[in-house]
Amino acid sequence: MAIKLGEKAVDSLSGFSGIATARTEYLYGCVRVLLEPAGLKPDGTLHDGLWFDEQRLTQDSDAQAGGPQAVPVARRDAPKR
């Protein structure tokens, strides 16, 4: 099953989970997906994303996917023009 960009996925071997933010396809068929975890480290810095073979990933059904939305959502705190 192909992981779509913006979906949350889990690596079946390590348990690492994150949002799929990039995908590469190599000449001889290897497909890799970059997973970036949500949230910040305790020191306030971002977590590093990790690359995984797509065949090791499963879609995380408990998470709401990011990425393009059907209808744009207006921010309540957006400045008025």
C-alpha cells in the first residue's frame, strides 16, 4: 500500500511514527518515505525526520492526516484587512 504525503504512518519494525513529508523513488524500484514526528523535543527544538522503505510502513489509522484539505479552514486569529 502506498503511503500518501500528509498521512501519518508507522514503521512496522521500529514503531517510529510521523507524518509523511517526502517520497523518493530510485532507478531500481526502491521507494523511501520521510517521516517527521510531530511536536518538539523537551529543549524546544524539532525532532529529526527519518527515511524508511515504504514497504515497512503502515498507515496510522488513529491519526488525522495533514496535507491538502478539501476546504481551506480560516484561522480565527488571522489579521483582518
